[in-house]
Amino acid sequence: MEKVGRKERERQAHRGEILRAAEKVFAGKGFFQTTMSEIAHEAEFGTGTLYKYFKSKEELYFTLIDEKTEEINRLVNAELCRGTSVKERIKNVLNLEFQFIEKNRDFFRIYVSERSRFEWTVKDELGKKIHEKMVTYIRHLARVLKEGVDRGELKPMEPLDMAHALTGIVNSLFFEWLISPHPYPLISKANTVFEIFLRGTEKMERRK
Amino acid sequence: MEKVGRKERERQAHRGEILRAAEKVFAGKGFFQTTMSEIAHEAEFGTGTLYKYFKSKEELYFTLIDEKTEEINRLVNAELCRGTSVKERIKNVLNLEFQFIEKNRDFFRIYVSERSRFEWTVKDELGKKIHEKMVTYIRHLARVLKEGVDRGELKPMEPLDMAHALTGIVNSLFFEWLISPHPYPLISKANTVFEIFLRGTEKMERRK
DNA sequence: TTAAATAGTGAATATTCGTTCATAAAATGA
DNA sequence: TCATTTTATGAACGAATATTCACTATTTAA
């Protein structure tokens, strides 16, 4: 086991402060319009200091995304691996996600812009790594949905399509919440998502 | 009626060529990583010439988005205003959209990145205008869905939520298609979207 | 034919950052 | 205390690029 001294702990604290400052500034103005000196100012460090902790602007940015993505992925995967019914797990994952998003509004402003950016996925090593993580998540979800199909809980459809549809609904409502000027609890939409995804919007006659 | 001479027609043709070149380059590398001289080169004009047609890089970019958005909006709205059943109209709109997207792949790479960018919506006059158009479309869709609710075709839910859910599913599958390395006809997914949106994914016992 | 107007050009300009580095300040420990 | 190591700093450097403008080529119309 590693013994970490005060020195090291302090270093990590500073790193964390820089990351938090970066999160805030990037969330407001996007990658390209954010300058290193703005981040430095927000973090109350000199510009040069940032480079003692991160090799470049890009590395700072991707580290930020990478660490938070890792965190939410761990949470969600844990729930997806439970032994309960598929429907139950989906419901819980939605609640988890919405809670996490609500607690990390700034971060998700960044995340949502990143999701639909092609510019790096090709070029950059870091960019590829992030993209991998997003893909992994979808595939994990699809596997669970397939389990639902096999068990007869869900209709026989292509699980990847279902997974995309579900995350699509989530993203769309969550995006709306992000830009809404009068914020309401996002969690209040979790049930709507679940309901539409499972049972659709068409009115049907029920027979007892 | 305006009589347009050869001169004017030629000018418009050049403008169009510049827009087409810009579309291509922006789609590949995004707004910030595209340079005016790349666009000029692609369009086979000098750098300075671009400024004879567009006031700035931003104006060029937004004009591009604005004009195509207008086009798809016209198409879709026409269908949404038909007198057929709501379900019928939704189905047709999905087909229209998917066809249009398939024909304008480059443009939609740009569009999809723009959808989730906050950076301008606040700052810029042009940016605001685009954002308005996106909102207008959603509201229009929601109005039709409300009609479906009132007529008893759809379940009684918040129409805006339904509209967001539907566009969410569309965007998600369409995005997947965009980044897919082995392109398949996007139109083949129209039915999946319609099916999930209307009837959901849950398997139910049917009774005759 | 020729003068005036228009369209096109790309090198030069000015600005904006990402990054570096010589120095200062602080911490360490002998 | 004083020498050494570590950490922080922000001015200065250099690359990138949006925009301008003095100039050329082309078209117009008198």
C-alpha cells in the first residue's frame, strides 16, 4: 500500500482545484473559446502552473471528461449487473443517471457537446479514448436489453437500436432541462422516459 | 417581378459554390478548426473573395445552417399540416426527415454538432436565430402531438415531452448512422423509430 | 476605343493564445 | 542559519489565422 504524505495530498488537491475551475470555464464557453489564462485565473494559479499538472490544454480537457465519465460508468454498470428484472434495472439506471446529471450540471454541458463532436475522434488519441468509453456504455446497455428480449420481457427487436432509442430519449429531455431557464427537478422526467420507452405513446384499448 | 440578369445569376452561383465548399470543410473539421483559406481553396477562389460574399467566418457558417434548416423545416411543416391522422403524419415526417438527412450527410454533421452547442446561443445574434428555428420546429411538432392526444389517438401526456422523446430517438439513430463506418440506408430505421415511439419496447400479451 | 465600374486576389497586418522558461518564493533538512 | 530542492509565476515567444487592402483583370457602356 502506498503511503501518501502531506506533500502528495496537497498536490492532488491543487490538481483537483484546477480541474474544477476548468470544468466551470469550459462548460460556459466551450473548448476553443476558453483560454488557459482564464482557467488559471478561476483556479487562482498562474498560467504556467497549469502546465505543471497537465501537459496541454487538450490533456486537461480530456482528463476532465475521462474522470467523470469513469465515475458515472461505474455507478451505472453496477446497477446494470444486478440480478433483478431487466425492467427494474432500467428504471433504476434512469434514476441514477438523472440524479448524477442533476449534481453535475456543469460537467454535462461539456459532455453533451462532446458527444456529437467528430473533430477529434479521428485525430486524437485522447479523443478516441473518450469515444471508446461512450461506445462501451451503449454496448453494455444493449447487452442488458438483449437479456430482456431473451427472457420475454421485451419485444424481439435489435437491442442496439433499443439502446440508442433509450439514450436518445434521455439525452433529449436532459438537454432540454439544461437549457431551460426555469430549472425543474430533472428527476421528475425519469418516469416519463421509462413510460415512453416501454409502452410508447399510442393510446390502446385495454381489456381486463 | 424582379428581372435578374446574367450578372446577378452568376453572383448567386458563386455564392452557392462558396457555401457548398464551406459545408464540406466545416463538416469535416468543425467551425474552429476550419480556416477561411481552406474554404477558399476548396471553392477555388481567393481568400479575399469570400469576404465579398460574407461579412465574416461566422456569418458564412450561420448562413449555411440557416438556409438548409429553412429548407427541411418547410418540407416537414407542409407534411405536419396535412389533414390525415396524426399517426399517419408522424410516419410520413419520419420518412421525409430520414430521406433529407441521407441526401445531406455533410450538412447534418454540422447541424448535429450545432444542436448541442451553447457557446453562441447566448452571445451571438446569428446563433440566436438558428436556435429559434430549432425551437420552432419542436413546438410545431408538439402542437400536432397535442392534436393526437385530444383526438384520442395518443395517450394523455405532456406533448412537449413526447416531441422531445421523438426527436431524441431520431437524433440518436441518425447520429449512429453518421458515424457508422459501413453505411446502411438510414431510411431502414424509420420504421423502428415509429414503432418504439408509438408502442414502446415492452412485450405485452395480445388478446384477439 | 477608352474610361469607369466591378470582381477577384493573396500578401501583409494585427491579434490572439498555447506554451516555455528564467526567476522568485517557499519548503526542506543539515 | 544557510544551501538545496521544489513549486509557482507571468512576461515573452512564436505559431496560427481572421480580416484588410492595394493592386490586377475583367466587364460594361458611352
